[in-house]
Amino acid sequence: MQIHLDEQQLLCLQVCLQNAPSPYDISKKQIVQSIVEIVGEPPKIEVEPLRMPKYDLSKYGIEQ
């Protein structure tokens, strides 16, 4: 059986396989891992981390 997917459909499938929980009986049989081996893993996206905002909470009695 062959299934033809465009780029967006393939990316959706790859991301879903990485993020969705699988039932115990399926994960024990390594079914999800075998599908990942066929379709591949989603590309790693490098992004700059968000900076933590600074708040002055001393007027509420909170010292950092």
C-alpha cells in the first residue's frame, strides 16, 4: 500500500506522531516507532528563547 502526502500533510503526521500519547498496548509493540522510521521525524526548529520580563513587586512586599 502506498500513500502519497504533500509536504504539509507529512509534517502534520510527523508532529502528531511525536506529540500524541499512544495507548500502552500499541507503544509496547513499538508500532509508533516503526511508523516514525518510515515517515521520519519532524525537522528541529531553532528559535531564540523568550526573555523573562522584570517586574517590580516590592510594592506588594515581594522581594526577589
